[in-house]
Amino acid sequence: MDDGRLEALVARARALADSGQRRILGIAGPPGSGKSTVAAAVLAALGSSAVVVPMDGFHLSGAELARLGRAGRKGAPDTFDAAGFVALLRRLREPGEETVYAPEFHREVEESYAGSIAVPPDVPLVITEGNYLLLDDGPWSPVRGLLDEAWFLVPDDDERVSRLVERHIRYGRTADRAREWVRHSDEKNTAVIAPGRARADVVVRGDPV
């Protein structure tokens, strides 16, 4: 199904929240596609019926990436704790009586803080967003089966790349370094992410927000 209207997306998310059981909605797409923006817009519409738990909280630390020799590829599939993310989704699917706490990535310091996002047991919908939710490879492959619904964002490519460059500049890279990082890192990851579109329930074209 293709639908890029925010109203339609909110309606789908609300139906999940109103199902009477804990549901998990996944929002996937390439870097710069607007995943966090769409997640925030849906959350604003649903209020206390939902919580956003981004995949980015599972970035490996800078020290660990340096130890592994992967610091120059930060953002690639093997620079995350994918198994940890899967374990969290499994906990979130079967809420007990206790609040579950998730990590949160802080771009201004390029690190994740543990226990930053609280998911109370009575919240019916968890929205997760990230690049690799629909990646059918290695430790990422169980993720799709843990999502009750998955959306894949397909914005205008020129706008997406422009947003990425601006983001990297905003967080400290020079313009030249930002463009180089997009070419050699973000766009390489985009090619890895693209096949996941076929595993989505909804393909969101353009920018709904």
C-alpha cells in the first residue's frame, strides 16, 4: 500500500493503539528520509497512547567502534548492537507490570544514554524508527517479525541528501566533510537499506510532515 498523507498514517497508528494489545509500529527508510519527524508527528497526534523508541539508541559507543576499527563507518549495520535492539523489542512486545527503559542516542555528543526512554506497561503502542528495521540480514533479520506494522519512507532524493548535508554541518562537520560523509557513508548505507522497501506494509512517498 502506498500512502503519504499524514492523516492516513495517524489513522493507521491509532488503529494499532486501539487494538487492545501492545503493538509495535516500525518506521524505516534511508538516512535523512524523515523517520524521526514522522514518528514525532504521529506521537503528537496519539499523545499518551504511544511512546517512540528509536533504533539509534543502540549505536555502539565511540570507544567500542574505535576498538573494532569501525569508527569511520559509524551508521553502518555492524556499528549497532542489533541483538540488543531485538531483545528490547521482544520485551516490549510482552509488557509485564514494570516500566521498560530504552537507551536514547544524543547526536550532539554522538553517544547513547542508557535508561533514557520510559515505556510504561499500559502504553498500547510503541513506535520505533531506524534505518535497518527491514534489513533481512544477520542479527537484523528478526526485527521485521517483531513489528506489527512497518512503513518505509521514500522522500525526494535531492531533498533527502540536502537535509543530510545540513545535519552533518549542524553537528560540527565542515561543508566539504559533510558532503564527503554523505557520499561515502550515508549513501552506501542507503543502498543496503533499499531492498527493505519490499517488506513494508506502507510505502510513504514524499514528505507527509
